[in-house]
Amino acid sequence: MLSHFQDGKAAMVDVSDKDPTVRFASAEAWVHLPEQAAEALANHPKGDAVAVAELAGIMAAKRTSDLIPLCHPLPLSKVSVRGEVIHPDARARAVTNASEPANSLQKTAVRFESLCKVTARTGVEMEALTAVSVAALTLYDMLKSADKGIEITRVRLLHKEGGKSGSWHVSPKP
């Protein structure tokens, strides 16, 4: 059932009867870099582009309810975003999803992972997803002058804990 609709109209879910519990969620996003973009990342004269993207992701998580119309504003107690540059020779070991495009394994990639934590009446999945999405978009923005063929893929929830529905983990692909 879609909880964000009431009588056919969009509605914010009423969570006032729920007890606040500790909740956390993690998410990931991949940024696949064509050769020129990978070179620009490695030789960026103005500083660490991945660190800037990580900071943008943290800032975005705190603003999720301003971006997602029916998302509750949350008093986040923790947000972390980490970006890891993965070079083509290590890609085959890092990629566990059989649906990963074969040509992307030949490119340098940056994998962003977020962790968001809160004690509240609703979960932090949207904050975790927003964090990695904005981190990926920020990296794209900083490298697009080198190559506009950068691809952002696999934005997904990895794990969530807490609340009525309990724990959830992404299923590993066979």
C-alpha cells in the first residue's frame, strides 16, 4: 500500500502515534568516469573533488525534506558520506551485481556510500539516498568539463534498521 496517498491525494504520513526509535540507513551510488574525467580527477589542480562531493552529500542529507515533498524533517544525529576511487584493475573484485554493464568495468569509478542515523518516529532511508545522489551529482559537476559522458548508476538503499518494519538488507546477486 502506498502510504503517501489519502483519498487519491498526496499526503504526508502521520507518524505522531509512533514511538521514537533509533534508526539508521546506508545507501550507495556509483560514478563511472571516462578516461579524460578520471585523469581530471587524479590531477585536479584545485583540490580534492571527492572530498568536496562528500561534504555536499552531508549537506544534502540535512536538507532532504526541502527536496522530497512528503519527507519529514528529521533531527539527524549522524551523517557520513565516503567516496572511494576504484580503478579498472580493481573493478572486477569490487562489483558484486551481475547487472553491472560490462563496459563500466573498464572505467575508473567512484563509489559513494552514506550512513545516516536518527532517533525519530520515521526512518532515514531518503536522507541516505539523497546524500549519495548529491555527492555523485557534485562530482559530475566538478568533472563535466573534462567529459560529459560521466555516468551515475546503482543509486540504491543498502541497509536500514529500526522502526516497525525492522531490518532490511539489499540482497546479494548470485
